[in-house]
Amino acid sequence: MNSGGKGIPPRIVTIVSFCIGFLLLFPSLSTANTRAERQRYQHSIVDYRSRLNPRFQKVKRQKTKYIIVHTTELGLRTSLRVVSKGKRLRNGRRTNGGHTHYVIARNGRTYRILDKKYVADHAGRSMWNAERNISNISIGIELVGYHYAPITPKQYRAVGILIDILQGVYGLNDRAVLTHSQVAYGLPNRWFRKNHRGRKRCAKNFIRANAGLGPTWHYDPDVRSGRLTADAQLSAVFYGRRQIYTPPDEANVISKRNTAWAIAGEDYNSVATVYKFPNGRLYTGDQIAEKVGWSRIPPKTVVLLGQENNVELLKVDSAVKIITGGITAWSHAGKAYNRKTTIYFLPSGRIMPGSKIRDWDDLPAKTRMIIGYKGPYGLSKDQTAFRIAGFRYKDPKTIYYLPSKKLVSGNQIKDFSRLPTGTFVFIPAKI
Ligand SMILES: [Zn+2]
């Protein structure tokens, strides 16, 4: 419906009517999801509408032409809060929320934020096929997670069914499903002299086929017509000969090709974007120009998005890291978040290696973690700290987990003979 005006050749009409006939004979093949599956999914949606900021103004949408997929670049709790209540803007003001219709957690659980008949403020400065303000003519779906980390199979399953249902409601084909990074555009900046794509990287890791989606645009209509300048990386991802996906473990790491712009888009100089240099120093996006210089960010610098108010916590140079609202396991450990050498201490007292954790969204706040460790080794009369850790038993990197759930470093312990039974020792794993 978006390709515009040409008549449909008769042969295609024949094929289409054949297909419809075929589908009438085999209704279960008409879509990948059966009616029962769609119903079950619809009943499972968590109604979050009552949490919407009361100042959000509900306006009915006149037309629905697109479904726009996003990644939140935040953990679940912060995502739900931001899309419902609003976010802080650069000028210090806050938005009124209503930033999406749906949020899908990593475990596939779907939240309804705003009734789909209203306009959600989700796409910002955007354009597709010469039409602007895509929020006014689209549904927004937010996938919890990062554009540089994989979307989970359960999210693909959920978003696939949700899109299927919405396509039925609004009569949309697969070409109507786009990502935010495809439709957002930015004003001229230090990288572009004209209006351009690349303002957002949102959902650039969305693999359409995994959501059961078929054919799509093989070009960007606004770039082709000269309305916008292309962003090289995004064009390669969306319209390249072969779709390329940046390996997730490198995708938020600075290299010659992967610049601050390629990773963060318009948030490159935001106070909420944190640059973690290989030497351990941290800078926020707004500090780089003055303190470092955009062309002097060292390779292997890790870029963390959505870290508003978290810099001080990230700066704490301790072996024990804490998961709080905006700081996720990924913020601390990057690609090592789910390894068996990344060890989590849940508030309940449970100790779990990253390799055993299934539901990352349900990891409780105040969970502590250590990265690159072996253990637990239980202390006992015969199994002394020295036996376990050798001469490094007093080292700041050797971690002791006391029965009181306290985590202390070897250098903080005065009298090792008084460590209670039930203490566990963790020692750095050789890498
Ligand atoms: Zn987005």
C-alpha cells in the first residue's frame, strides 16, 4: 500500500486470488500464529495503562500506516517508567510520557502502555516516504534491550504475534513494519551538513525473519529522493545486498569503523551516555568535546547508553558491582554478563553464575555481581583462606561472602581466623 499508484498486473491478481483460495482451504496456514495462540497472547498482555502520566494528552489517531519497532536501551523497570511517566530532555524539562503503545520484556511478557487508538509520542523527528511525524500515523512497540545486544527468541515470538494481530486490525502488510532507526532523521550536526538518517540506532538489530516478517523496502525512499543524507552503517544494515549484523559483543565498543555516532546516534554527546575508556576512566557524552576531543576517543572504549545519574555509581572502582534501576548486568559486564565466571549475589542470598540465569529482567534491584571469578569455595577448618587463594588471600581482588550476606575483599579482613563457617571465597579466574 505504500509503493504507490501503479496498476496491478493481471498475473499477480491471479496469484493473489489463488493464494486466497488456498488460504480458505487451509485456514491454519493463513498466518504463522493460530487464532488460539493469538487469543492466548492477547489475554497475557499486562495492562499498564493506569500508570500513564496523567498529564499525557490522549489524541485519537486518524490513520495507521506503520508499525514502528524500537529497542529501549534500558532495563525493564526503567523502560516501563520512562515510557509511562516521561523522560528528561536535554533542556531539563520532562516529557509527559505515553512514549509507546507496547513494551515487550526479554521474557516475552508484553505490557500495554497506551490504548492503540491514541497517538503515542514514540518516533520524534521522523520521516518516511516524504511523510513526517511518523508518530501520528503509527503504532509503537518497544523491545526491552539494546540495539547492540541480541533480541531474545521470546521477544521475537511475542512481537511476531503482536504485529500479526495489529496488521489484521489495520490492514497492514509487512512493508508497513519498520524500525525507529529507519524512520528517524536528524538535523545537520558535526557529521552531516544536511538533514540525515542515523539520529536513532533503535532496533537496528531487529531481524525481521525472526518475527515472521517477509519482504520489506530494499531502499530508503527519502534518501533516494534526496530529502535526506544516508547514514552509511544503517544503509548497510537495512538496504545492503546482504543484511549485516554487527556482532553484539563489539557493537558498543569504539573502533575505527564503530564511531561514537555509529553507536549512540544523536545521544553521542548526551549526559546520559557514558564512555568507559580502556584505562578505566569514565566520561559522559557532554564532557568529551572539552576534556578529550571527539577524534581522540581511544579504540576499545565501551559506550553505555541511558546512564542518566549513574556515572558516580559506575565510577566506583570495586570488584563488587551493584545492579540498580538504570545499571544493568550488561552495563557492568558487557558481553560477559551471562558467563559462568560472572557471579551474581541475589538479595535473597542465592548465588548464581551468569550462565544459569534465565530471566534477566527479573533480576532484583540491589543484586550484586563480580566479573571474572571462580568459586564459591567454602571455608572450613581444613580449607583455609590460604589453602584456597594462596598468597593472594589478602588481596583486594579476593572476595569473601559472609553468612551475613556481606561481600568483603581480602584486604578488608583483619583476622582471618575469625571468619565464620559458611563463608565462601571467590578468586579471580585466569583469563
Ligand atoms: Zn526508538
